Amino acid sequence: MAFTESSYDPKFCETAVDVLSEGKSLAAVCVAIGVARSTLYEWRDKYPDFKKAIEMGLQHAQLRFEELGLKGMSGEIKNFAGSSWIFTMKNRFRDDYAEDKKEDKSPAESVLEQILSGKIQVKNDDQKN
């Protein structure tokens, strides 16, 4: 199958918003407009209207998933898979849902380092309690 890249068309903005609003991914947008992901990124960086469309579409997708989660947690969805929903939210919408791993910015001191610095006292068998 021969593949040729499309030229940018402002109509792709509407397509991007529509596809993302359904909860689909950037890969789905690429398929819908017939381009590789690298082209989508180039267009996003080059065309402010396309960048805005991607941002708005992703916000719509997040809203869709949040509404799904609220329905699931309230019992409106039978057999709601809460852990799958949490996994999706943390990974797909990281800005709002990822756990902050930056709190402990210093690397943990190893037990050996703590012994050498005197923070941990080690007793040998010859020492009495």
C-alpha cells in the first residue's frame, strides 16, 4: 500500500475535536485524517488553530472519562471497573490525575550509608544489650 502525506487543511481541526471528544486517542485522529503521528505533531507545532483543536479535544475526552467515572462510582454502571478507570485517568490525563512523585527530591539514603554516617548503630554478637 502506497502512503502519501496529506497537506494540512484547517478542516482537520474539526475532525480532531470530534475524534478526541469521543474519548479516542491522538492515534485515532491520525487515522481519521490520514497522517502519521509525526505529521500530527509537526502540524500542532506549526498551526496554532490545530494546536488549540487538539487541546480542546483532549479536554473533551477528559470530561467524557470523568463523567464515566462519576457514573461508575455512583453505581449507575453495573460492574464498573474502577481500577481500570483509575489507571486510565492517571496515564491518559497525567496533568490532573498522576500521583506527584516529585515530593521526595533527594534519593533515599541506603542502609550502608546510614551505618557509615552513624545514623544507624549496629551491634555485633559480642556486645550486650
